[in-house]
Amino acid sequence: MKDLPREFSIDELVDKLILVEKIEEAIGQGERGETYSTQEAKDLLRQWSK
């Protein structure tokens, strides 16, 4: 939040908050081992693109 200018819109604030929330969730997923290997991700992508 330190990076926000003195004046900003509510939309900019909401965007920053959403980004922070997503980053924190991703860090938690990594810590819990909820990740995919590169090969697993490629396999899932192939399945989804059919």
C-alpha cells in the first residue's frame, strides 16, 4: 500500500487489495504443497484445450 499515490480512485485501491489477496493465497498454496509440476500443468492444459 506504500506504493499508492496520495490521491487514488476506489478502483485502484480495490485492484491493489485483490492483487495482494491473490499473492497471499498463492504463497499459502505453495507452502501447503498445492502446486503442479511443469509436466502436470502441461498435461492439464492439453486436456482443457480439447
